[in-house]
Amino acid sequence: MREARVDLPFLVCLAVLVALLTAVAAAGPALLDRLAGRALASRLAQEQRAEPGIRFGAQFEPAPRQGSDAWASDLAEDLLPVTDLIVSAAPEALDGGLVHDSTRVALPTLATATAAGKVGLGLLYASDAPGRASYAEGRPPDPDGERVEIALSTRTRDALRLRLGQRLPLRPGALRNVEATAVVVGFFMADGGNSERAEREEKAERGEGAEGERADASGSDPGSDLASATGRAPGSGMGDASPGDRLWREQPALARPSRHPPRSASGLAWEARALVAPRTVTALQAQAGATLTVTWGMRLDLDTGTAARFADDRGQRELQRLLTAYPDDARSVFCGDIADFGGMYCEIGLHPASTLRDGTHLPDVVTDFGRQWRQGRVVISFALASLLVVGLLAAAVTALLAVRRSLDAHRLQRARGASATGLALARAAQIAPAALLGLLAGIAAARSLPGPSPAYRQGLPVAVLVWLLLPALTWHALRERAVRAGPEPAPYAAGRRVVAEAAVLVLAAAGVFALRSRGTAGEAGPDPLLAAVPALLGLATVAVLVRVYPLPVRVLARWSARRRGVVALVALSRAAKEAPARALALLVLVVTLAGAVFGGLVAGTLADGRRAAAAWQVGADASYLGAGRASDIAERLGQVRGVEDTVGVRQLRVDPTSASSGNRYGVASLDGVDGARLRAAAPGSAAARALDDAGLTGPRTGEDIRVLATGARTGDLFTFASHGRELRLRVVGVLPEDVRHDPALGPVCGTTPARERMLLTDNRDLAAIEASDFEGTALLLYGPHLDVGALRSLVPRASGDTALGELRIRSEEQADAAADGMIDVLRGAHTTCTALAVLLALLALVLELLLSAPARGRTTAYLRTLGLGGRATSGLYLLQLLPMVLAAVTGGIALGLTLPALLGPALDLREFTGGPAAPTPHPDLLLTAALGAGLGVLVLAAVGVETWIGRRRGLGAVLRLGRNGD
């Protein structure tokens, strides 16, 4: 009974360790699958915020049998069967994850006039338009009405000075042959109270007063009506919680109108959008005799479990196959296998229609996710492997402490004839119930997690290994050689140590080399090689530390021998002598610290790298790609409120030859920027600084195009042909390397093929080149307070019109980067594993201190007989532990910081960030300092507790006459 009470703490500790390690090992593959599913589902949702993942479109003509009754056709009823066919064609393997998002028909703009001036008014039917609850005034257009009813946003109402019931004459614009009168029947809230506040600010800037504003017809605040209708305060920012949020985001012109510049070629003052009923669409179509396009949006909305099935390499290929085959299946059920030759061979109700056309970017999203998840799996697998290693080391320390406590009794039994094998088997039988209980608890914990069943074949070996540690160590301590020969002779022990250390270093180097050469395994679950690398690198680091850190400690011990006092001499001498015995504690601390620092380094690098990549992709506070194709839109963007400076950037592909030798320079990118404007808008720009230093921002002299070049010398002349003319390039300087990474060039360099050679000049030198020759053009917009809504009303984030160009806004790009679910998954998984590893490391360190406490107690007992006081005893404990702690902190931090470089191609963080170069490492200094400080506090606490115990313990409890070593 007494022996059972003595072993009870050990058995409890063993059961807990077996349960934890079994759960981690068994749930590891399922955990990786579930995390991958969460990351994939989050990525799909994020990529479909701007527009549905799959779009179908079909052109349709007026119904031929519509006759004189233009309002007889109900377009909504005609579209419903087609929508059902498209939905029914969705693959069953997606478990209903492909859902219908919207059906929309847009009419080209019509001309009208309001008190604010001439307006280009576009009309839109949207099946996902919000209901009456989202209206601040009036109601939605009547789907059964037989007149043109329109509904506009409150911002459009205020900007165009409209009122409820007002009649607007509709005249031909982009839609020809239309003469009608529209009745304003409602005003909806498109962005909560933010619209009212922003409009008041805009009016204040224009100097308008209250006459431009009007109250709700009921006398209540529109914002409060919306709050009561939707259950949230206006502008609370709850994503898609409000009806119509997706519609406003995808069709920002519905939310607010855009102003045309004065004296624009169109003759318009404003451009706006309004919602109409489906009968209005067919009535105006019949009047104009126009062919319209209906668009169906399908959204891939996978739950975590379904997404997990498609997250590994094989699942990604299957998902891409399904997404590629689905449009063909939808086309087939809609109109049979009719090729799209532009004819109207199909039907939508009574309307002749074309076959379905489709567009999707989801296969590319899955491809990008696959590349990034391979790197993410490295980070998570490394964290799981580090946790398992620390747990096994904690179990080893626990077993060593149990062996130490029962060693005297076992030696007595050996003296009475018991065998080492028999005693080891007896210990295995004694702890088997605790190990079995831990195994069952671990499996139960793994089974409780949602997702696939646990990997028992991985959890069982871990449990068996932890269970067999104590019998193996017991046998090792009681084997014949240990009992009869005593301690091994120093030469043999030193030789074995050298061989063991060399083997560890070779294995660690081989593991790193194999991982860098082979990469990570593509299948789900932990990679065995990746799981072994943390332990091997930790062992290699400890082998080096145990050899290195005693050297300065011995130097300090010799220095302290020349001074008065014995505490420093004894403590440092014992710390240097006992360094090999501290290898296990060092290994625990090094692996834990390295894993934590590595995780903080990855998280910090990804956060900063994503921000830098967003700045590179945008180039400024905002940028408009394709400015050369849509100069009118670029002009209007430059006049939006908040835009203070604009800079043009252009890129041309050239293949020049030397004017003197005729040798090819090589295919290069010739980039032109408005140097003076860029220097004023972004003083830190490397490109602007290089142009200014070379004198290219000053007046142009001669006909040559002056350039800064890579791979050429100052004074070189090159020529290239353009439309039958020979243009000459004159190199005036070498292009600085940092210019290639200047964010101002990102919008054009990031969207064109990467080239080894680059030329930079001022845009004024490129006046002889036709605008259509440039392969990339962008307008950079600078301003600390850009009106994002006004910018988006001109260029929506999701635009099917490639001629319209692309508008990138840095705040949006950075918000998307910060909201990336994969980064959250990596951070959460690594934080959880690190927290558990730290707890296990603390347990192992406490047990290690208990294991070595008797030796320290005997040392202090000797010194106490010589008059050593309590304060000196505390100093002795602290100095004896301090070298090991400092070595562990140094080795762990160094290993954690070098792990990305050691892993090499197995961990390419650029897959997460993008940008022109690999992200600069950014360690988490706060986490590193916190871990070091926490370890220091633990050591101080251990010293305090051991000092207190030593004061209460008599010398007779430590010193025994006739004992070996006393």
C-alpha cells in the first residue's frame, strides 16, 4: 500500500501524458484535414465576396408573339425554370454546396434629367434585391405593374434631388428607340447610416445647405427604420447581415451615383442605376427591339466537412474536375449539346435565347490554395511534431524520476536474486492500468472531435512507447553491466559520447537535406520525415550546446577561484561538470523554444509580407489598371473626392539591339512613370529617386529615349522598331536594384510576364509610342482619405467588362489579407500546439529539477556544515541553473530563427504573400521575450522553493555516512 501511494503521482502523470500524446497522434491526420477544410471554405468565401464563383449568361431577344401587349411577358416566371435547371445540374459530390446566388438582367443606360442635371440612368432587375424592410421611403417596384417603376438608393435620391412619386422622362441613350416615363416609387438604404453621413460631408464640401436634404415621408429617421427592420444599427459592419449587401457590393452604382467631369464628352452630369421589376425589362426590350443578357450567379458555399474532402491534393484535383465539368452539364440540360455560334437556338420562356456562356475563377482559386496549403501543412505538422517530441521527453523525465525513486529498492531485490528483466516486466505490469486508462482517454478525446475517425495506427504506437519507457529505463539501470562494473571508464564513456553526437549531427543533416530535396508528402496526415526533423535538429543543437556552453562556464569558474567566496566557484564548476547530465532538460527547452519562435516568426513574416504584397499589387493608395484603354474613367477617378495626386505608369515589351554592334540586348520591360509627379506624391519611391538623380525628370533634350537599364553601361545606344519607325534608347545610368521592388511599378510589373532585364524612363520620353502598344498601363491614386464608395461606383470590384479595367484599393487588399482564413488557421493551430508544448516543457523542467535536487541538496549540505547561509544557498542554486537556462534560450531562439532557412524549399512563405520577392523574416519579439522571461521566472521560483525546502530539511536527511559519494 505504501508503494502504491508513492507511485500514485507518477501513475497520474503517466496517464495524463499517454492520453494527451495519444489524442494528438491519433487526431493529427483528422485535425489536418479539418483545418484544411476550414481554410479552403474560408478561401472560397473570401474569393466570392466580390462576385459569385460561377457565372452563367445567355442573350435573349424580345418574345416574337408578345404582340401589342408589351407588359404581358413575366420575365421572372420565364427565368425560373432555367434557374432550376442550372441548379439541378450541380454535382452531387458537392453535397448541395453549389447554390444559386442571383439572377440579374441589366439594361443599357437611358438618358433622363433631374434638378441635378442630365443623368445616364441604367436599369437593373435583380432577383436578390432587398424587400420592403430595407426601404427608407416608398416600396420596391411592383412585379405585376404595367408602368415603368424605379427604386433608387437614398444617396442617389439626395445627389439627384429626387422625390417620391416623381416622374422621369426616359430617352434613348445606350439603349435606342425608347420613349417612356419612369415613376420613382421607393428609396432603399444601400449602406445604412453611412450613406447619409457621407452625403452630408459631401454637401458641406460643395457648400450646399439643408435644402438639398429631405426627411423621410413618415418623419422618422431612415437609419432607425433600417435598424428596426434588419435588427442591427446602420453602419454596424456585419458583412452580409443586411439584405442586399452582396448586391450593393457587386453593383456599387446602385448604392451611389457617380459624377461626370464638367464639360465631358458624354454631356452628362451624373450616372446612376435603379432597380426595376422584371416586366419593365421585357416592356422596354420590346420597345427597343434590343437583345439583352441575363446572368445567373452560382456560389460555391462548402461546409467544413465537405471542404475537408477536397483539401488534399487528390481532393483538389477532383474539385477542379467537378467545377470544370459543371458548366458543360448545365449547358446540356438547358439547351442540349448545341455549340455556341452566336445563334438564338434556345428558349427562355417565349424569348429566343443563346446557349449558356460561363465564366469562373474557382479552379484557379483551388490551384492557388493547393500551393499555399502545402506550405501551411509544413507549419502545422512541424508544430504537431514538436508537441509530440516535447511530450515524449516529458514522459522520459517522468520515467527517470520514477526509476531514481525506486532504484535503492530494486538494487536490493537484485542482490536477493531478482533479474533485471523480471523487475522491468513487473514495472510494466504495475503501470499498465494507468497506460491503458490514458490510451482509452486519448482515443475518446480524438473520437470526440468532428470529422474523420482517428488514426488508431498512429496513436497506439505512441501510447506503447510511453508505457515502455519506464520498463526500459529500469532494465538499463539494473542490467548486469551496471550492477557489477559500476560506472563506465572515462575513455570508453567519452568515446561513446563522441560517436553518439556524431551520429546525431549526421542524422540531422541527412533529415534536413532529404526534406529540402524531396519536399513534403502530398497525402493527408503528418509527414514522417517532417515529424522527425524537429527532434533531430533539437538533438543536434543540444549536442553542440553541451559541448560549447561548459567552456565559458569553466572560464568563469577559474576567474571566480581567484576571488573570495566559494559559492560562485562551486556553482559554476558543478554547472560545467554536469552539462552532459542536463542534456534531457536542454532538449526539452530547446525544442519548445524553437517551435514557439518558429511559429512567431512565420506569423510575423506572413502578416508583414501580406501587407507588403498588398502595397506592391496596388502601388499607391489606389490604382486603376487599364487606364490607357479607358481614359475617360481614369479622368473621372482622378477627380473623386480625396484624390490628391495621380501618377501614370506604363510598360512596353521591347527587344532592342545595340546601335553599334547589332547584338540583341534581350527582351526587356520598358517602364515609364511620371517622375516628377511620383516624387511629389511618394518621396520615398526608389523609381522617382532614380529618375530624379539621373536628370530624367527635367526637360527632354533630343529625340532619344533616355533610360536607366540593367545589364548595360552608361552611354550605350539601342534601337527597336515601332510601327515602321526606328526608335533609339540611350542609357544614361544603371538601374538601381531597389527600383525593381518599388511598389509604384507593381501594378504593371505584377500583371505582365516577369523579365530579367528592365528599362526605366520618364513618360515624357515615351510620347512617340502609341497608347495601344503598351502591354500594361495604370493610374496611381494618392490620398490619405479616398472616397472608396465613389471610386467603386465608377469601377466595381467585380466587373465582367474587361474594357472597364480593374480598380485596386490598398485598404481593401490589406483587409482581405488580414481576413485570410488560412493565416488564421495556421496561427490558431500553432498557438494551440505551442501552448501545450510549453505546459509539457514546464512539467518536464520541474521533474528534471526534482531529479537533480538530491545532488544539489548534498552539495549545499556540505557547504552548510561550513557555515553557508540561506542567501548564499539561493545564489548557489541560481548560478548552478543559470548556464543551462541561458544555453537553452540561446539555442532554442537560434534554432527557431534558422528553421525557415534550414527547411528551404519545403517552406516557401512567398506562396502565402506574393510580391516581387520573398518576404523579409519578422520574428515575434514580444513572444520571444515572453518565453525567455517566463523561463527565468520559473527558474527563480524553483530556486525559491528549493531554498525554502532546504531550510526546513536537516543535514541528516541529506548526508548519510558510508554512502557512495557522500
